Amino acid sequence: MRHQSLFSAAIVGAALLVGATACGQKKVGECNQLIEVINKGVESLNKTPKGGTDPTGANELKSMADAMDKVAADAAKVELTIPDLKKYSTEYQTMAKDVAKAARDMAAAAEAKDLAKINSAQAALDKAVKQEDPLVDSINKFCQAP
């Protein structure tokens, strides 16, 4: 069960080229802080232990959930003053928490060998993960705009 491949590292760079005005500098700084947290979270997710000898994949799902909870918590700590960026950060945090919850639900269902709950949790996980690319695209678009 390699569910981490569902979650892509879509934010590529943290260096932003925005005008040198005071407002622009503030935007650059806040964008860079948020992007750094998200990128570190994705790196952490990619480094989580793989299933190994666990045939259910539950341990991998639990590690994924922990990584997503951490990125949500770290993103919440970034002090943002720009309303649009705050909104995107909140949406990203919600998505990360949804992924974490679905991964934990799926792990529990896998351990219980409950196929109906596995399928339900898989659907929730897929739904949550599908939110990531559009959110990242919105953050990138906002942060790259002058």
C-alpha cells in the first residue's frame, strides 16, 4: 500500500521574484515561509518508513498521517498577515488534516481487515489528496503574481 505516491510535491521553488516594494517584500517573505513549511512536509512525507514486513500497510499509513498532521501544525505556526495567503494556508492545513484522518482510518480498517471501512477510508483519502494540487497551484499563482 504505497499511498504516499498520491501526494505530490507540487511546490517546486521557494525563491520568488516579486517587486521590491515594501508590500512586495512582505508578500515574498510570507510566501517563502509558507512554501518552506509545505516543502519540508512533503520531504518528510517522502521519507516516512515504507510498509516493510507489514502486509496491511497500516504502519505506512500511520506514518503518513503523522507527517500530514505535522505539516498542518507547522503551517499554522507561520505568521501570515496577507488575507489571501492566510486563506490558502488554512485550506492547506484542512486538507493535510483530512489526509491524516483518512490515513489513520484506513490503517485501523486494514488492521481490522474490514473491507467496507478500507474502501470508505480510501475514498476519503483520495478526495483529500485531490485537493492538494489545486491548492498548491493557487499558492504558487498568488505568490508569483506581482
